[in-house]
Amino acid sequence: MSRNTSGTRNAEVGTRNELGKFCSALRVPRSALGFTLIELLVVIVVIGILAGLVGPMVFRNVGDAKISAAKAQLELFGLALDQYRLDNDYYPSTAQGLEALRTVPQGDPAAHNWRGPYLKKPIPLDPWGHPYVYRSPSEKDPNGYDLLSYGRDGKPGGDGEDADIIQ
């Protein structure tokens, strides 16, 4: 039998560690066993508490982001409508709609100087899945247009995320 100088002795039935304590080959050291049930439960409770605190703040910002996205989209439609008006001397009619920004419109008033498409992509729905509302002439200005989203509820009026977004 050979003896090494580090103070450990190897055998078929066990080993002696640096502290001189004998560990059986059948016994697994505590550090290799993993986590106890209590430790796992504590971690799950901490994660649950954090999710309960952070979750509502994250979902509140989703509504604000949808409102911002709708405002940005309305602004882009407004720029395209202004370009259409510069080329054709008038805005598309309500019947021609926003699709007149993508394809040559049919019906009155005829677009004699159409230089589109004024939008590269198809007209999307608003962030809540409803179509944008376009009216020309405007209810307030006979030479203008109304462009809006009715918000989350898809109905005129409302508060918060249900409020109308007008360009």
C-alpha cells in the first residue's frame, strides 16, 4: 500500500478528506445533493412576489405604448394625405378612403395627377385591431379631413385607453 503526502488515503470503501474525516463511497457529500424543498419554496415565493409587483407596472405601459403607436400611425397617414393633396389639389373622399394613398382611386373626385403610392405598405388596423376612421370633408373644416382611432373599445368617446385619438 502506498501512502501519499497530502494526507488522503484512497480505498475501495471510502476516502479520507483533507480534514481527516472518513467519507463512505456510498455516502454522497451534502454539496452534491442539490437544494432542499424549503430552499426551492423560498425561491418560488420570492419570484412570485417580484412578479406581483412588477407585472402590473409592465402591463400598464402596454396601453400607453398602443396609444403612442396609434398617434404615430395617424401622423404618418396625415403626411401622406398632405402629399396626396399637393399632387391632386384635394384630399381623397370618404368613399375613396385611405386606400387612395396606395392605389389610384376610383370615383369622384378623380385623381388626375396621382403620383403614388403615398404609403409603401398596406393600411394597417389600429393597435386594438379596428380600422382607422377617415372622413373628407371634415365635419369641422370643409377643406380638411378627419382622421382618428376610436381607441381600445372601438366606439366614439371614452376615457383612458378607450378615448378617441384624433390627428
